Amino acid sequence: MTRSILAEHHIHPAIRQAISERNADIVREVQGAVAGNDVVVVGMQLNPFPKKARKALDAIAAPYKYLEYGSYLSQWRRRNALKMWTGWQTFPMVFVKGTLVGGAGELQRLIDSGEFARMLALP
């Protein structure tokens, strides 16, 4: 799968650094969590879907790392960096063994089908 991303040679050199550095800290933080944890849920306050994802993981006693960034009215610009990095437009963003699997609905389908356990190599 490929996503359309503006080629670097179509970005003026004067703004390349600004683009590469804008909100890069949030992406690095999530990358670090994904590298260090089998399951990571990235969410935001007031959104019920991150809570649904965490509840589904709690129900099967699967350990996970939860990262929360703002609410509907705060930190939305920072969260946009995550959306651009992953290509996933909603929260939560659920990562399993370094792979973005989607949101709460996709996670529940993986759990229900047994694919989640296979991804983690759980008995």
C-alpha cells in the first residue's frame, strides 16, 4: 500500500526543516512507546473510543501502554502530526507489535477473531 505524500523535491528548501520539525516530539514519543511495548493505545480526553479500546484490552487482561493527548479543544494541532504520520484519521490509534491495527472497532474485531492473540503469540 502506498499513500500519496508530497515529494520532498516539491517542497521549497526554505521550509523543509520547519515541516520536518513541526510537532515531531509527539511522533517520537509514540514511536518510542511502540518500540518499547507490545500494545499501545493513543487517545484523547472526552473521546469514548479510546476508553472502549482500553476496556476491551482490560477484559482479556492484555497489558498495554496508554498515551493521551489533549481533548477535542486542546492539542489538536499536535495530534494532527500523528494523523499525518500514520495516515489514520481518528482516535484511538492502536498499535500491536509495532503495527497500526486501527481503532477500537478494529481492535475488537481482532480480539473476537483470535488474530490479536496470534499477533501477540499468546496461548
